[in-house]
Amino acid sequence: DVKVTQSSRYLVKRTGEKVFLECVQDMDHENMFWYRQDPGLGLRLIYFSYDVKMKEKGDIPEGYSVSREKKERFSLILESASTNQTSMYLCASSSIGVRAYEPQHFGDGTRLSIL
Amino acid sequence: KNEVEQSPQNLTAQEGEFITINCSYSVGISALHWLQQHPGGGIVSLFMLSSGKKKHGRLIATINIQEKHSSLHITASHPRDSAVYICAVRVWYSGGSNYKLTFGKGTLLTVNP
């Protein structure tokens, strides 16, 4: 069965901390995505990656960075966490080329609280 | 104005009712997704469609490309259908070799027994 695994379901951190959210997929997908989901705003794309060491900014990249050193792993980094980054974070992956017509697969999400 | 608009935002129904959720979009797309998210849970893809109609069990999704509109129907609704339903449109970029999704804000459906 296909799987996108996020390292934590719930996480509590303090303002100013550097926070790492990890995502691993076992489907050999080229694309990986990080979204945040907030009430009334829906899902918004933070960053995505279409290959190892490649990344592109999404709609709301400010305050975040990403790392993709291996194809199966995509990390979201909050350089200096702030309270307005309290949110649900969702990772997703998908294929490209002839498999691009398959849907994205999502992880279960990490609910991050910044105090 | 959002590129993807869903209606209604909230919907409460009695078990057995026929339910319709609507999605309108303003950009050119290659496909449209309907996604389901249960409370506290991850997101699963229900349908991906680029034309016509698809059916899976009690769920039916339709799309009208000319009118830039899609609907998700649930027949004989059940309390276990209670979830957030999200419409997302797929937009090609990078010369058509890759894509990204733009999402509606979701419709919270509650089906009471």
C-alpha cells in the first residue's frame, strides 16, 4: 500500500526555535509538497520539490525553508518559529510524466503549536 | 477572488438525503480532484476527472469544462460520510511535464442519524 509518513502527529515548540518537520514517501515519487491548512483558508502550498536537491517556492514560503537530500524524504524547516506558524502541516507526493495523471498522496498531517 | 470557489461552506443533512457540493474555478485546468478529509485525519483522493462523470459507490462527480464547474453528489448519505470535502484543480507548468494543485476552502458536511 502506498504511504506518505510524517514524523509527528502533534508537535509543540516555542517561539524562536528552529523546527524540523519530516516527510517520507515509499512510492518513488518525483514530486513532494508541503502545505499548511488553516480554518477558513484551506490548503496553501508552502514549497514543493520535483527532484533531489531541487525546490520551488509555493504561495506562502516566507519563514520556511525545505531540504530534499534523498528522493524519498522532504523536510520543512521553520528557521525561527513564530506563533503565526501554528497550523496543520500536510505533506504530499506525486509522480510526473506518464504517471502524472495519478492523484497526489497525502500524509496524515502534523498539528504544530508554537507557544 | 479565489481561483477555486466551493459552496456551501457548511452543510448539515439527515441520513438518507441526497447531497450536492459545488466547485467553480476561474483558471484553465488539466484535471479536477475531489478530496475527503475526516476530522483529525489525512486527506484521501476520491476522484480525479477532466471531463464528464465518474461514479464510485454512492459518490458521483461531474465536471463541465466549458462552464468551469464541478459537482460532487452523495446519494443515500450516511453519518460516516461526515467529513470535509475539498475541490482542487490541477494546473500544468514546466512545459506541461509537471503540475501543481490549487485548493478550494472545503465544505464541512455533517450527516445526522
